[in-house]
Amino acid sequence: MGYRTKVKTYTIKFAPGHEHHGAEAKVRGMSLGEYMEATGLDGGDGDGNAGSLKNFISHLVSWNLEDEDTGAPLPPTEEGVLSVDHDLIVAMNNAWIQTLTGVHGADPLPESSTSGEQSLAPSIPMEPLSESLAS
């Protein structure tokens, strides 16, 4: 019996205070081949902006967006994406890319994080050794 691989699905959310806080999307990750092609690690030029958005559209699974006028759910399809505000789609795409690379800003720090506080351990002096100790 072997290990069955599965491409992850990520939930894209925006932090409180963000312009698009409340908008959510579930987006499939990429296979290694897709990732290498998108980033240019395969020797190509990478996706660029247009390719990146096309990748986002093709990997979009679901979202909670509604039509501005009717309140009806928007389908997570190319047609649905093309009807949404440019800034929101770019923000979702960027958040997805950041999530794939492990740096999405809305991801909370772990409970053990010091949030940038100084370490309680004393720092190691960095001045050069004296003549008598250096020999």
C-alpha cells in the first residue's frame, strides 16, 4: 500500500482592517510542475501577471462573493471572476501566491511567537579578541 498524494486546498482570508476583510476563497495549490512553470524554475519565463491570474482562475474552488446588485452568489468560474472588481481579484491572487510560498500576511503568528520582542537570552559580544586571547 502506497501513499496517495493530494494537492492541498488553501482558504484565502484577509485580516481585520484589510480593505477586503470578509471575502474568502478556497483555492487549490499547485503540483510541483505547475509551480516550477509558474515561477520560471523550469527554465521558462514564468507566468507574469496575466498568467498568474489565469492560474488563479483555474485553481479557484469556491468563494463567498455575491453579486453587488442582487446579492446572488457569484460562481467561482472565469465568468464570475471577470465580473468582480479588479482590486479584489488581484488581492486574492496575491494572497494565494503568498500562501503558496508561505508568507501570507493574514496568517496569524503561532501562540509561541514573541511578535518581534527581544530575546531574553544575553547577546554574545562581537568585538575582536584581545591580542593575548587571540594567540
